[in-house]
Amino acid sequence: STADNPAAKAKNVIDELAPGGAAETGGIKVNDVIMKIDGEDVSQLSITELTARLRSEKELPVNLTVLRDGNLKDLNDIRRRKIENKAVAEPE
């Protein structure tokens, strides 16, 4: 049930990673749920809101706590990178 599985109701499940991007090189995996950014609970934020919080012009370190396979895992000193907004073509 979703009551027993916080990831099932999470809004911010990672469904893809940019190859070689800061998230991937920092240890984030597909299906991780970002629970905390620098100790602040962000578990109810959408991916869009999380991206806005993580976006940076500088390569500043960030500490994340992710939910992976039912366990919390700390990922420390991930280097933020400038996030390029890629235009997504609408299907015709």
C-alpha cells in the first residue's frame, strides 16, 4: 500500500538522469526519491520545484538525502552544475 511505501506517493521520483550530469556523478539513481536538500525536508515538492532549488550558476556543494529501496541514503558534497533548459518538442 502507499501508506507503507512513501516512494509510491512521492512527487519527486527520479525517472531519468542526464548522462554524466551532476546528479548521476553524485550518486543519484533512477527511482530515488529526494527527501532532503541540506537537511530541509523537500519530500512533498515536485520535480520542477526541486530543480529550481538545486539550480545554481556556481558549482556549490549540496547534501541530499534520498529514499532508495526503502532506505534513506545520504549523498554528500554533490557539486551542482548549471542546469541547461533544453526545449522539449511537443509530439505532433
